[in-house]
Amino acid sequence: MKSTDFALHLKAYLAHYLRLQRNASIHTISGYRYAFILLLRYSESDCGLSLQKPKIEDIDPALILAFLDHIVEECHSSASTRNNRLAALRSFFAYLQTQSPEHWSQCQRVLAIPLQGVDQSEPTYLSTDALTALLDQPDRRTRQGRRDAMLLSLLYDTGARVQELIDLRLDAVVLSEPARVKLTGKGRKTRLVPLMPATAAALRDYLDELSENGTVLGSTHVFSSQRGTAFSRWGIRHLIRRYSDSARECCSDFPANVTPHCMRHTMAMHLLQAGNPSIVIRDILGHADIKSTEIYARADMEMKRRALEKSPKLVEPLASHSWKKEPDLMNWLNSL
């Protein structure tokens, strides 16, 4: 086996397999690429491996486990980040075992490395009052304020991931009945999401204003920064943080930390509380697995449980009995 076998396989994996066969998005490829950059940097600095001619045999399960421990213990990354890095490595070794069968055993041992358990915290979402307070913050008397108000409304109304909204182009918007937008999500999968009439009317006014200001309708991004470029994740996060700080002053139950993804959680929770079935919510959000949608049902049930605990107790609880302490089962049953 050539001494450059790892480099050749990694190049084929990132440049051809992910892009052409898996149809992975540029963001997925970038994330996987970064995972290998971190691994190779760790291999050189902490393990003394040369990056000139890395070999597949060098990237063994022991090295990968040490790298994952380094991420958590020294870089103070979360379990989710560790699992994301491991997912990238697993994907490569699953590909490698089909291209290099002589390394099948090593690939299987890497694929057997378990993911780390992640606490399923309750999703943060906005109440109806908190959402109204947030949407009221942009100054609609200015062009930037109208853009920001439309961005927040569309982020909520479609339940879009932040990258889906960033990538949304004008030719993916249909305002004729039924109004809808086409979102491109993970794995370049597209889905059509209907728009509420009020959102569709506001979006039509917003696009008319863009046209009046010389924007060429077509493949242009729906939302752009003041420099005319597409928004970044950081830009939208900063925008939401700024308006959240203002909304918090006039809404007592406004959450402490609101992110762009919080708007997606809010849409899902409001749909659930309105009586929509989980499968409809799954299709709107673009979840590949219904289990991803069930987290909102569990959060809604927990919210109802806490509300019941705060309600007045009209019925006294049954006395605590233990059948193990009662030799006569019939007497115990009668005592209830």
C-alpha cells in the first residue's frame, strides 16, 4: 500500500463521494473537512505523526478515541460537538471499507466507537406574547426595519433552519394561491412550506419594495446584508439577539437566550398546541425521522404537567400503602 493512501482516499471521499454520490451540501462537506483538519492537527502536535505522508494504519481507533477525549477535556467542547466529529470520521471509514477491503477490520473497529450520551434538554421557545413582542421590535419606518421584520416573520412562519433562510432565493418564492416557499435543507432535500395569508401579503410588499429599489428578481437572495451580500449565520444571530434584548424589557416571560433555531422550536410548539398531528409538523420542519419531532410533544406534556402541579389540589391523594407489609392481600385491597 502506498504511503499516501490516506490522503488519496480522503481526497476522493470529500471531493467526489460526498458531493456527487451522497449529494451532500457544501455545509456538510465543510463540516466534515474541518473534522479531519482538527484530527490531523492533533495527530501531529500531540502524537508526533507526520502530515507529509499519513497512512491509513496510523488513523486507528486508539488515535481517534484520544482525539475525541482531547476535544471534550482540553478543548471543552460539548458532547454534541464530539459526536459531530465522530460522525464525520465514521462516514469516512464506512466509505473506506468499500474502497480498501484490506482495512475492513480497522474500519469496523472505528465504526464501533459509540456516540456520547447527550442530555435531551427541553427546547427553548417563545410564548405568543413573547413572539409578538419580538416581532414588534423592528422599526418598520425604515427599509432595514422592514427587512428585519420580514426576516423574523418568515423564520417563524416557515419553521426554517437558519441556513435554509440564508439560502432562500427569490425564484423559490411563490405568492400566487396557495402561497409557498421552497426550502432546501440537509442533504439538499427540498420541501414546500405554505405561507399564512398575512405573511404572504407582507412578503409581497417586501418584494415589491426590492423591485422598486433596483433588485433584479430571480436567483437573488431574498434577504441580504447592508453590503448587498447574503446574510451569514452570525449576522442573523446578532440581529435576533439585538431585538430580543429590546423585547425582554417589555415582556416578562421572554427567554434569556434566544437563537435563530428558537424560532423553529416556537413554530413547532405552536403547531402542536394548535392540535396539528406530529406527522404534519415533521413534514413542515423537514425532519427525516418522526423521532426528531416527538421532542416537542414531550416538551408540551412536561409543560402541562408543571401547570397541573401548580393548580389547587381538590382531591386528597390516596394513603401510601405497601402490599409487601400487608400479609393479607384482601385486607390491603379493602383498605384502599
